[in-house]
Amino acid sequence: MAKSNFKICEHITGGELSFKQGIPVFVFHASDMGAVRDLLAGMFVQPEVLFDDQGRLAYQLLVPDRRLLLGSIPLGEQAKAVEAGAKQFNVCMTMIAGKGGQPIDLKEFTVDVDHDWSGCHARGKEAFLAGQVKAALDATLPLRDLPGLARTTHLKGRCFAAMGNDIAALTMYQSALDDQCESFTKKLLPCASTTLSDLGGTLLKLGNVAGAQECLRHSLYLRPNNPEALCMYAGSSGDEALLIKALGRVWAIGGHEAFAEKVAGDYARATGASQADVLARAKQAQPKLTTPFVTGAGLGDLERLAPHISPTPSAPTRAPASPAAKKPRRPISDEPLRGRTDEQGMGAGPWVLLAVGGLIVLALYLLLSK
């Protein structure tokens, strides 16, 4: 059984599944709520139905930017009931509760997010992590006619990218984004951030640097601490100050030191700068991970992003699916608490070719760990 290299959170001691008027409720138990809040500050949380270390289908909470598995609750014989409730109400209520503070409600990351409860997606992702790309695609075949499974569509895109079929990957990423929006709107959900990051990497490979930067800006607006997106965005800008800012953030997140050193080394070789100096300046930045990295009008809006998504800057684009075409879902009532400041999009700089080549290869370091 292939496993990611995520660490297990020592502050989560277990969890339980219950139902509230038919809605599945997952509660993860924390031994230290303060420590958990510190770990989650500014972080994207990814709920996903995967196999646990005993081969059981389970509802898991991941913090990919910290390479952290928060917890795992096996579904067992309740999988069908969970699936029925989740489909009816378009949400799995998810929270973390324990001593030392109020419960943490993770509805920002769970409302309007569809899951495959059959195990097909879980088998596909497991195969992908093991490097078995065709087996991963085959595992998702039973899901091909089911709407809304954006994470599985995204996984297919990653498979095509790994096979070198960037156009097919692009198509899959676009399709996934259509299902990663709030109900009846084209406002992107936080879960779209990973799709946007991979889409940006594909556009860089295809030579559409401006389109890639726009995708990465939207990704970082939704998820400001994604090391892959941070380095691709800064790397394709040609702006050394922005690179230092990005590397400083990656270093502050922790656990990605080797990746940061590699990016700094590639930049130094391409520009004649000192790797030691670049790293020293990054370490001195000491950014707050709860602050935004990019901001600007229209960020998080798929309709504003869609014209930039094409293999080349001049190629025709596919318009996003209309909100009416999407199945009805319950809208999010609370606006995510995100700070905003103004920052203009960056133009291509002197080491764009390095970003297109070296940083795409480096991205695999993170991609295969998700």
C-alpha cells in the first residue's frame, strides 16, 4: 500500500462519526486545542476520503502545506449513510474539539465539497502516489459519469500531466474548477487552490507565462502557504524581492527546507547571485503565515480567471460552466476571514526559462507527497 510522507499530528487523539438530522458529523478529538490552532493558523485544510494505515476507507483531515495528517475516522458500515447525508445536504460537518478552547469549525473547507465514498478515488490516488499512473486512471473509471467529483477530475489531470499529455491535463483541471465553486456562483472554494497550482504549472510548461501567473495568483489568494505555488509564482516573475518573500514564507512554514535550498540554488546559478545570500535574506524575512501573499480585484472569481486559461496566450479559451448548470447546493453563509492588500500581476523576468524548466521539476517533489 503506497503511503504519502505526511506526519501524524500528535495533538489529535481520535475522532467519532455521528449524524445530526441526517447530516454526517465528524468530530476529531484534540488533546491540546491551543497547539492545534497554532498549527492551523493561516493553513488550508483538506478533507479527503482515503485509505488509512490499516486499509480501511476513512474520512481524513490533511494539512498539505505542513505535510500533516490531522486525523482519520474510519467509515466502516456507515459509509452508505454518510454518502446519503452528504449528498442531500452538500456538507460533512467537520470540527475539532477538546480541552483548552472552543471547537474549531472547518465549514470553510467542507461546504460544497463532494467526496467519493466508494473507494474508487482512494484507490486511484494510492496508485498515483505509487507511480502507477495507468492504474490510477483505471481506478477512477467507475466514477466517470458522476458529477461534482472535482478532486477525482483533478487527479485525472495529474495522471495525464505525469504521462506528458499537458493538453488533456489542462482540460481536466478546467473541468475540476467548474465544480470547485460555491453554489450558484463562480466564486472559487479553497479546495480549488491545488487545481489552480497544478494548472499554473502546466501553463508554464506550455509557454503561457502570463496565464500561469494569473492561475498562481488565484491559488495563493485561496491558499497563501502553498510552497509549490509560492515558488512557481515568484520564480516566473523574475523579481528577486518577490522570490525572497516567497522563500521566506516557505522557510517559515517548516518542513520544506530542502526544497527552498534547491530553489535558491537554481536561482543563484541562473543569475549569478549567491545561494547563501538568498537563503539568509529569506530566513530573515520572518513573515506572518496568517497574512495574504497576493491580493487584488477579482481574485477567487472563476469568470475573471477563465480568459487566462489556455495553452498559449492567444489560444481560444473555454468559458466556465454556467452556475445554473451546476447541481443545486447550499451556499456558504460566512465569508472566509482573509486580509487583502493590493499587488499587481508580475511580468515575465530574466529567469522565466528556469521557472518553466527547473521549478516544474521541483514541483514534483511536492506533488507526489500530496
